[in-house]
Amino acid sequence: MSRLSSLHAEQLKQRQRSLCALLAVTLLIALVGPTPRAGSEESEFAGLIRSKLPDRDSYEPPTLVRPPKAQPMRAEVQATHISGAAQRAQPSGFATVQAQHAEVPGHEVEQVNFLGDACGAEPLCGIESMEHSCDGGYPGIDACDSFGVGGCGPGHGTSTCWCDRVRISCSPCEWFGAVELLLMFRVGDGLPPLVTTAPNNGVLPTAEVLFGRDRYLDEMTAGGRVTLGTWLDDAHCRSLVFRGWAATEESFGFQTDQSSNPLLARPFFNVTDGATPANASQIIAQNNTRSGTITIDGSSHVFGGDVSLRQRWASGLGGTVDLLYGYQFMRLDEDLRIHSSSIELPGSTSGIPTGTISDVIDRFDAKNEFHGGQLGLAARYRERCWSFNGLIKLGLGSIQRTANRFGQRQTTIDGVSDIDPNGLLVRSTNAGKISDSTLGWVPELDATLGYYWTRNLDITFGY
């Protein structure tokens, strides 16, 4: 009986030790929690239970927070993780990427949505956009090569693109342009001595020069340039660009009479047949024997334009390089007009009747017109709010040169006029129109620094 009691007591102790061990393991599992299996995720409810504060007086059921309703997609860029080396921006109004980072307790989810074309969907300053363009608007991805948008061919990982669908769209999202104010400098023209005074009756080389023997039409003038372009393919790999520019007219003028200088003369080189070529002068005003005035004016007009196809050639590191080729036009018009008028006074000893009025006109008109092809490179780089644009190109073609020379002398005696088609510098032997053509070239080098001002506007300054 005592042995059975001892055995029963020993079994009871073993059961108590097993129960204590089981309770200890259960408590350890409750505190530590089960080890999650590979690839499994903890439920949101379990996470909320584990985050319950241990010092609550009584159990409170957890409150499950409903996730917010999905917001409609917006045609803009929302990105938080973009490397600075890959930040690039293209002209506004093209397809973009919407990158959203939604935080959920315990993990993070990133959602990237590819949007369609949205006019004016320009990224915020320094934020990249996903555009259908060869330069790969999304960091590290070439839209043309990787996504094949707009019929662009294969070539993943390369910076080239070919597009087999070319069209001109009426959508304003496919057009871009610029308006620029230009400050332009001309080389100018050197003029020979045109008006002289004493000594030696205004005959060169000893006479004093009042006008000429200097460079004119070399001042700074304002001008402008207008650029208009359109994308020719859905991937924005190729564009058609029109440019037109012009400078304001530059001119000069000179006028004087005998009140400023007792002697006024027009110098010239006399090559009359039968006479020895030599320097001579025509007296316009002299003391009290002849009264006269002289007026000289000239002007210069320059304008031009070009049309080019631009094909994406290379891209990377936030920049693009386009190859351009097309047609270029430029025209330069200049003119010079000299008008002198003299009246014979009673004290004249020239033998010309008193009161005779003599008007002499010489006019020169020159036109230079360039037509040719152009070839060059256009580069663009953007770093956050700043951008740099560069262009280098060369136009090679034909220059059509035309000169029109006109001379006339009108003599009026007692109200009766006689017109002679010979001026002082333009005679019947060299008057008229002449033209020829020659090979010409027109280089252009542009460097422009721009600042992102608004969604669709950059302020630029360059040379």
C-alpha cells in the first residue's frame, strides 16, 4: 500500500513537471511568436495585436483602418527616388510616368503607372518625366528602344532610334516653339572719301575729308528670331523645325552746306577718255560764288531663315544630341545714295549762267542672296531648373550677287530742266545692273543657358 502511494506520488510529480514545461514552451511561443515561413507575410491583424500596449487595464479590440480610396490618376509626375545623374526633361506636354510610394505597416509598395499623352504635363522643377522620346525620360530606360513606342525599332540598351511612322499632327501637344530677342553686330562697310574741303579745292590727297574714309554700318542693332517645330513621330525621335530671323534696319546719314564750310567738294578720280587719269573734285559750294548742299545716306537690311529635319543621334547622362540637315536662306540688302545741289551766284567766274541749279545724284544698290543646304548638330542638357542648348551648323551653297548703279545730272536754267544720265561717280560707262554668282558658306554657332520659369516656359540667355 505504501509502495503504491509512493508510485502514485512520483507520477503526479512527473505530470506536474510536464505541465510546467508545456506552459513554459507555450509562454515562450506566445512571447516570441512563430517564425514566419519563407515567402509568407504577416497578416495586418496579427501585426496590430503584437503592437498592443502591455499596460492596458483591460483588453481592447484592435481597430482596423480602412485604406484610403484610390485617387484618380493625374497627368503629372510624382516621384521621390530619382538619381540626379538621370534627371532629364524634354519639351512640355508629352507622356509622363506617375511613380507613387504607398506605405503600409510592415512593408512598402511602389506603384508606377504609364500615362498616355497629356498636353502640358510638364514635371516639376528637377523631377524627371517619362516621355515618348529617344532620350529615355525614365531613369536608365530608353523609351524608344525599350518600349517600341510609335514604331521605333529594336535595339534595347542603345541610344539610337529609327521610326517608321512619320506624320504631322494637328494636336498642339505635338508642336513647340520659341521667340528670341537678338542683338546683332555687322562687320560694316568701308567707304572712300566722299566729301572734302580745303585746301587744294578739295582735291585729294591734300584735302581735308569731311565724310568717308571710315567704316559704317557696324553698330549694334536689335533683331528677333522665331522658331516653330513639330514632332514627326509618336516617339519624338524626329522633328521638323522652321526658323526665321531678321535684324532691324541700320542706316547712316550726313548733310552739310556752305554755312559750315566755305568750301565743299566731291572728290573723284577722273578717267575721262583723252585725259590723263588723275584726282579731281567737283565744287559744290565756294565762298560767295556758289552755294550748295550735299546729302549722303545709306542703309543695310539682313534677314534669313531655314528649315531642317532633326533626328535623335545620341542621348544619355541627361543630354541629347540631334543631327540636323535641311535648307537655309539668307539675304543682305545695302544701298548708298549721294545727292548734291549747287546754285551759281552772281560772283561766279565759271562761265555758268547765274541762278543755274545743278543737281547730281549717284545711287548704288546691292543685293546678296544665299541659297544652300545645311548640316549640323544640336545638343541639349538639363540639370534640374537649368538647361543648356548648343547648336553648330554650316550652310554651303550659292550666293547670287546683284548690283544696280544709277547716275543722273539735272540742270535747271530759268525754270527749264535738262536731264543727263550721267552722275559724278556713275557714268554711262558703268551704269546699269550687273549680277553674278559664287560659292558661299554661312556658319552658325549658338550657346544658350536657360532657366525653368514655368511649366511651358524657359528664360534663356546666350550668344
